Amino acid sequence: MLSLQKILTYAVKNGASDIHLAVGTPPAVRIDGVIRVIPDVEPLVTEHMDEFLSTIMSPSRKARFLERGDDDLAYSLPGVGRFRVNCLMQRGTVGIVMRYVKNKIFSFAELNLPPSLETICQMQRGLVLVTGTTGSGKSTTLAAIIDRINENRRCHIVTIEDPIEYLYKNKKSIVTQREVNIDTQDFHTALRAVMREDPDVILIGEMRDAETFQACISAAETGHLVLSTLHTTNVMMTVDRILDMFPTNQHQQVRSQLALQLRACISQRLLPAADGQGRVPAVEVMFNNPGIAQLIRENNVKQIPNAIAGGKEEGMQTFNMSLVDLVKKRLVTREEAELASDNPEELKMNLQGIFLSQGRGGILKR
């Protein structure tokens, strides 16, 4: 019978980021953002999927999954690698999606991330959000930030994840990693307990709901640096997404908390590299300042992109600013940049050296 080990070995050898397993179709892998079926392999059948479940799960967890229909976990295959796994039921059969988690934690330079992110590693308190769609590299960026703090600060870092992805070794810091359903019952239980664990830096794998947000804000308000992720496509939508977690009568309070405690928001998208080898991140970077805090408090988030564009000297950049830089460095093609841009017409002007001036509505040529 086709083994899971053979599939995962093929995936890692060929540079796949994700593996898709489902009844009725051959195993498929995502390479450089494109899903491809593994060649010369027959479609999977129910017996395959049952065997795969038994490989990655204990009997009790397998029984619980078959009852509930969803489960998240991590799986390590010696000599091959570590994988983040989501198991699901679809059309009455088992499906499995696996994300390859590279063992090495890359630096900002290796990931082609903006040097200004170094500022986050020096922050002592407040809330930092890394946002983007599924597969946009949020966890990889967070790992780079955590590892940088670990290398340079003597502090206690606590991570709460579902499941644990990157494994950290203690360097200057002590790193405590807690996995939901294994080390703690759920996110909410872990968040209540974390304040008794003497943390300096807290990583919450994902901000899932209003309760998680309030726990993050409370930790930030009491002098901790809190890092988390959110599934949004840009900074402006991040504020709206957080507000959507709450009833309308609480929006003003939430905006006030965000204005005070949000220190930085990073949004990123992965684009195919111009040379066809891998993908490159386009990154929007916002650091909170008095002007942006006022926009958040006054619910004037549509002006945040202009404020980011005007904050270049503070290390901020819009998506279009990032895309212009990537095109000029020939890391991505102009066509891919335009597809990824929220405002492709403005991007075309920027690539010609024409920028709308901040605050005057005029045009500057550079």
C-alpha cells in the first residue's frame, strides 16, 4: 500500500509547501504556490486514508476526530520533517491537508523581510499583529521575530499554538511552548493561565474571537509584548476585522484599546519569484503613532494607507511601496506585482516614478 512516508518524502524533496490527500484523487502538492498532482500515483481510496490517520494519530485521537469531523495537530517524520496537519471530513470521507514546517528558522534578510521589523524585536510591551491569507507566511515571519528576541533578550517567551509549528531552543531567553489539546485544554484556558507564568513575550498562534482579542489586549495593557496573527489582507481591513468580532455598542471601547495598545501591524502576501524559484513576500508595515492612533479612535481607517505612505522615515511602507521595491530589484515581475496590488493603477504610476504627495493631493515625480 502507498505509504504516507513516500508521499511526504516526495513533497519535501520537491520543495512543496502543502500536501493534499483525499479519497478519489491522487496525492497533490503545492509547489511555488501551484497545486500539482504527484505523477504516476493512483487515486487514493478509503483504506489509504484510514492508514494515514493511524500513522499520524493515536487510536483515541483518531476516534475523536471521526466523531467530530475536524482536528489540527503536528506530525514529525524522522529524517523527513515536521508538518502541521488538518484532518477533515468531506463528502463523507476523510481528507488531510499537511503544511511542511521547515526546521530552520530564517532571518529577516533570508526571508527578504523589511529591516524595519527589527524594531518589533526591541519592543517591550503592546500588541503586534501579523496578518495575511492562509499560506502567506505569517507563522514564518513570527518565528523570525521570536527567534530574534530569543537571541538578543534575557526574558521569558511563552507561545500558545494549535498546533506547535516551529520548535525553539533556549538561547538568551527561556522559551515555553504550549500546544492546545496536548499541553492545555484550549486557547482560553491557556490565556487565563499565562499571566501566572511570568511571561515577558506572549505569542498567540491565532486571534480567533473576541475573547482571545480581549485576553491579548489585557496582557498588552499589563506590560507584556503580545504577538498574534489574523486572517486579513491589509492593515486597514485588520482594524475592521477586529471590530467585527464585537457588537456595535462596544466598537468605541475596542477602537480606544487598539489605539493605545497596538504597536505594529504587518500584512504580507507571497508572490512568485521572477526567476521561478520559490516565492517572495510583499509586506505592508504599520507602526502606530499619534496620527494613526487618532485615525483608529475616530474610525477613519480608510486614511491609514495614506498615513503609512507618509511614515517611510519611521520604517513604514504600503503594499505598493513594497511591490515597487521588489520590481526594481527584479525579485518579482511587473505583471505579478500588478496582480497582487490593491491599487494596480496607482502601482503603475509609482513604477513610472510618479507618487501622490501626502497631504496636498498633488503629484510628485521622483
